[in-house]
Amino acid sequence: MSLWHGAKARRAAGAALAVVALSVSLTACGGGDADGKEQNTGASSSAPGDEKPKESEGSGGTTVPDTSKTLATINGSNGFQFVIHTATRDDGGFLTVTGTIKNTSGSDQSAPVQWNGSESQVKRTGRSLAGMTLVDKAEKKRYYVLRDTDGYPLTTTGISRIDGGGSEGFFAQFPAPPSSTTQVDLQLPLMPSATIEIS
């Protein structure tokens, strides 16, 4: 009889210990206040302006540019066409370029790996438009796509293939040139350069 009571006591103690452990782990992982809202701890892994639209891997993202105007159209020899819609200065000293990539050929096309850029840090982040640059001829400066604190480029990622006749929206964020600069040349590997107006 005493053995049975001892086993029962051990099971009860084990159950109580499991409940305590579960409570402690849930408290440690919570991070919310009494209203269930997430608290801001003040820690951030990215600089201001690093936030980018959510993107689905392999789909080219969900970036939807304002297509009401066209700053430039760049035609490549491989059937890809870049239509640049906006080049807007943002608060905080950033310049965001938006546009649409079109596959004007009748067949599916793979995005050239050169669009990713040649830096080892961005090569590891996968498909992107990190190879895009802006050239300020007046100031004789070249601007590269910004990176976040983890080395990921602040541009649309995941575009590896576009169906024949299909298109994908994109964005790319750069340091803003001086306010006196009103035009820059946009350059992307394997594509001709184009001059765009900054708004």
C-alpha cells in the first residue's frame, strides 16, 4: 500500500513540476502586456526605413507600384523590360524606386543571376535586384541598394522566373542624393541605363 501511495505522490509531483515549467516558458516567450498587445522593447535589428513590403518566396513579392506614370522604359536583349514608375525621396534620406519587370517574350524566362549583384554578402541572400545602382553624374557618385543590419538588400527578392507575357512589381531603396540632384541614371546588369527624374 505504501508503494502505491509513493508512486501516486511521485506522479503528482511530476505533474506539478511540468505545470510550473510550462508556465515559466510561456511567460518567457510572451512579450505582451496585459491587453495582449506586443511591447516594444526598444531593440531593433534594422535601421529606420529598412522595413520593406512582405514578399512571398519565389513569387517576386507583393510590391504593387503606382503605375499611373512612367519615368523610363528599359528594354533588354533577353526579352525583359523594366518600366520605372517612381523615384521618390522618403523621410530619413532615402530614395525609393518602384517599377514593373515585364517579360515581353513569348516564353518563360529566368531572371539573370547578375541582377543579384556581385558582392558576397548579397549573393548569400538569394535572388534580388541588389545589382541595381543609381549614378549621380553631377556629383560623380554611384549609389547602391541599401542593406539591412543582417546584410539583406532593401529591394524585391525572390524573382527567379517570369512567365512569357507576365510581369512583376519591384522596389529598390537607395541613399538619397543631395537635394540639388534632380536626375540620376539607373543601371542594372545586362540592361541599358536610363535617366530618371527624382520627385
